[in-house]
Amino acid sequence: MANPGPDIASGRLSPDEYAANFGDVEPPLDAKRAFIESSRCYFCYDAPCIEACPTGIDIPGFIRKIATGNVKGAAITILEENIFGGACARVCPTEVLCEQACVRNHAEDKPVDIGALQRHATDHLFARGEQPFRREASTGRRIAVVGGGPAGLACAHRLAMLGHAVTVHEAREKLGGLN
């Protein structure tokens, strides 16, 4: 007997069931709450939160932009370092990375909510459908990226921005890796 394959099919859940089962654990910050939360940051010069961030995002820099009303600029700061900044804002374990390193923990045991601020900034940009990056003029070079997971896709994005023609090779049917 042939293996029927995994029990995966689209459309098995209604939109309401999907929202209930896969909705956000925490609601997004509104503009007022984002301003208040961003105002809690000390904007450390030698920020330990940056050291704790696996992607090296300038956390105090993007938070300062939110505090001054430049939410689009905050999103660009995030996406320049991590093109998947919007997804990471939702799934990154900030409580054990950047937020655990936040100096606010020493004074009041409550770090700045960095993950929520990152989500606020990236959602703001995505909601407007703006594309902050432009492709450079063609270099004439063709580059193959092996692996269509997050690292391969981020690499392909950066190479394309530099003007190279990029082809992503992935063994699976869809790109995205574990995502």
C-alpha cells in the first residue's frame, strides 16, 4: 500500500477557527503605547541589548526613532540588519536575548518591550505597502544560493540589492525552511 503522505490540506479551518488557533499571543502596540514604551529606553551607548541580538540590530537606534515619531525609519533600521525583522518580531525569544540584557532589569526588573516595539515599527511599514530597498544597477554577475531557508533568502535579498542576478535552489517544493 502506498503512503498517502502527510495529513496536510489547506482550507481545513474556517477563518474564525484559524484566528482563534493562530492569533497573536499579545496584541500589537498602538502608537501611544509604542511612544510610552520607547520613552523607557535609556538609549545606551554601549548597549548590551545589541550584543544579545543574534542579528545585531541597532536596538537603541530604532527605538529612538519610534520615540521621535520616525516609525518608518525605525523599520528601515531593523530591516537593514535583518530582512526578516517583521517575522522575528513575532517569534524571536526576546525575553532571553535582548530584553534579558536590557539595563532596565537592574533598576526595576522590567525591560523595555523590544520585541513589541520591533513589531510596531515593521507592521507600520508593511501596512503601507512601502518597499524601502532598491536594487542597484545590474553587475552582470549571476549567483546561485543553495538553500531557501531564512539565511539563504536573506543572502539572496542582499545580493539582489547589490545588483546581482540571483537564483535560489531549494530541495523542497516551497522556500522558507522551517518557517
